[in-house]
Amino acid sequence: MSNHLLKRSQIKLFESIAVLVIFFFLVAIGLRIYGGYELHALEEMQVQFSTLDSIKTSLLLLSLPELTCTVYSLDRGSCIDLYKAHAFAELTLAHGDHYYDKFRDSLIVLEQIEPSPFTITLYNESGELTGSFRYTPVPVSIWNPVRRYYGLGILHVYVQVIQ
Amino acid sequence: MIQSRRGVADQQFHWIFVLIAGAIIVLFFISVIISVRTNVDRRMNASFLETLDTILSGAQAAEDVIMTIRSGSRSSFEYYCDPQILVAEVAMTGTALARQNTHRILFSHPQVQGGDIFLVTRSIAMPFRIDNAVFMSDPSTIYIVVGSSTDIGATLLYDLLPDTFPKRRLESTDFSGIDQLLRGYKRGVVIVSGNIAIGPQALRDYPVNIMYVNFYNRDTSPLYGQVEFYENSEFVSYEFLTDTMLLGALVTADSSTYRCVLERIRSQAIMLAELYMKRIELLQPHVEERCKRVYASIVTEIRDLSEILARPLDQTRPFAASGGEAMQKITDINREVEFYSCPIIY
């Protein structure tokens, strides 16, 4: 009789332990799913941040006094002065470290489409585009202060994505 | 009898087991909730820091921006500018979260409270535009300008401070009544116009930063002079060359932060001076003779300004007066360039 009682108690104990094991197993599965979701959210956040970085670089370029055109001492939006662009290209070659803080590992090219197409590499610290880069094209007008006309151009901005 | 005792012991063991298992489950859930909350807080803080950085970038791209942003977090911020490498960063207090502020000119007190954050942008021109400077403050900081209503310097200082920043004028020259002005604020920045000779010791028991401003000129543009920060019972003085730089000194209210941001402005100004000289060199072969003559004189002036700006900040009166004069000359020649219908310099 006492053996029977002991067995019943043991069975009850095992039942309780089994319930706990299943419970923690389910909790572990839940946590794993939650962890996966969190990881996915973090990856999405990283993509969002790198996109923002690329937009910020483009925004910075369009307000950079080294490039923007001035007409009667006023800055014009989305406009690049041709002679400033040439001077800036020389400056970034000579003082790359000064501009590295601003543009990091990126490639910035100004392309005039109309009239008389040409390209100027404004900044190049891209290591020939090895690694992952985010590309942002920005339409701009290019002011030629000598011949006094606006050209149509695109600012090609490649910003390295930090993994 | 023995069976009954065993039954009681068995039931007691059962309850103890249930209690221990229950306590473990409760502790487990508490730890899960705490870690989830910490993660959410961390993510919110990181997201806000990134948002702040984006807002700063947007604000910097435009002139005369006035905005208030809500952090959604009570965490305060620390602003630090490294004087050696001239890199500044905004960090969240008590966390490892920080965002380097490598390319913008940001003036902020080293401590900024969470909650609402005031942002204002102003253009820095020397005389060509260097950049748009961003000024950051919070509602718990009050700016108190000491000086009578007839004091032109005090009026200039008061008007220079953005209207969104809490600011008051204190007419009493002995600092009486300052405790009333500080009520409801965590920190005060006391700005004394150079005309008043009051010792900073009178304010040693108040949570304030004290500075004295001396103008070398008041009627002409650009505004230039000297700011003296009273820190650790000593005066540390630096010069300012434009009203934007002066506002920067008032907002930072800290000599080392101001010096660091000032160095960044100087290096940016020197770089731009070089750019404009290169641009003139490239323009020279394509312009008419009358333009070439004016260009030759402006190159000399830009070179002079660049040399003045390169002088060490520790010198007495290193650049403000001579820099101000050089800036005025460049402005005049640029007007002349416009008059002759030549491509303008800046």
C-alpha cells in the first residue's frame, strides 16, 4: 500500500516536472521567435540608417559653401558653381583628410548632361567601390559664371554602407 | 496513522514545490520584462540619437532655422568636442550611445537635458559663407544678460540670443534678484557686458556659468571682440570674429568646448580661403582685363585673412581686429567685382 502511494507521488512529481519542462520549452520557442524578430528589426534599422547617411551626404553637398553657386552673395538651392567644382576637386586631392570627416568612404562625381557633357570627380575615397555602396543621384543645375549659363547635371553620390 | 503523516508530508512537499516553481517562473518573467524594456529603451535612444543627427543635418542645410524637438526620453545628453582631433560627439548620459558630429559646427553646452531641445541655425560668414552653425539648448537653461537698459553692449547681447531660448535681462549691477530669475531652471548662463565691473565671486553659490563680453566695435559689421569665461576661479579668454561666433560662446558657456568649435570654424575658413584663391586662379584666363586687376587685389586680401586666421588662439588679440579689417576689405572688393560685372568671388 505504501509502495503504491509512493509511486503515485512520484508520478505526480514527474507530471509536474513534465509540465514545467514543456512550459519552459514553449517559452524558449517564444523567445527565439522574438529574438529573430528583434534581429530583423535591427537589420531594417541598419538599412534605414545607411539610407539616411546617403541622403545626409547628398544634403550636405547641396549646402556646401565649397560648391554652391552664389548670385549677388545669395546661395541658390540645388546649384553648383562650375569653377568652385573644379577648385574643390583640386582641394580634396590636396586635403583629403579634411574632407574625410565629412564624406568618409565615398565617391562623388559631378556630371553635366546638357550642354557639352563632362564629368568631374569631386571626391574619391571609395577604394574603387569595393564593398557595399549606396547610390544616390541628385539632379542639379551647374552655373558657368564666365559664359553665364546654367547646365543640367547630376551629382552621383556613392556612400559606403557600414556593415 | 503513518499513512496520514506521509500524506500530509507529501502535500506539504507538493506545495513547497509549487511555490518554488512559481517563484522561478515569476522571476524568469520579471527578468524577461526588464531585458525587453532595456532593449526598447536602448533602441528608442539609438533611434532618437539618429533622428537628432538627421534633424541637425537638415537644420544645418538651411539658414535661420528655429525649431523645438521632443526627445521622447528623459535621458540627458553630453556634448563633447575633442580639442586635439577637433571631433565632436553627442552622447546619451549613462549609456554607451554616442553619435560623432564630424562635419557640422554645433554649439551646445556640454550638458543638455532631455525632453524638449531647442535648435537654431545661423550662417557664419567671414565674409564668405563658412557654414550654417547649429545652436542647441534646452528649456532648463536660462540666459541672463546683466546690464542697464541704456547699455548698448547688453542690448546687443540680449538681442543676439534666439527668442526661443529662455532669456532675461538683469538691470541691477550687483546681481541682486538673480535667485528669482533662476527659479524653475536647472542652470543659468550669466552674460555680463564689459562695461560692468562686478566680481564673479558674488555668484559662486548659484548653478551658473559666468562670462564677460568686450566688444572691439559695436557699430560696424562684422562684430568682433573678446569673451572671458570664468571657470574654476580663473578667467579664460577667446576672441570672436562675427556675431555668430559670439552667440556660439554664449550657448556653449564653456571655454574648452568653445575653443574646439572655434578651431573647427578656423580650419574650415582657411580651407575655403584656399578654395576661393584656386577658383580665382581658374577664372583669371577667361575674364576681361578689368576683372583681372580686381581679382589680383582680392587674392592678396584673402591670403592675408587666411594668414590671420592661422595664428594660434592663445595669442593676445590674435585675429579679431585684423581679421575684421581684412573681412571688410574682401567685402568691399567683392562689391567692386559686382559693379564691374565680373564673375563674383563668393
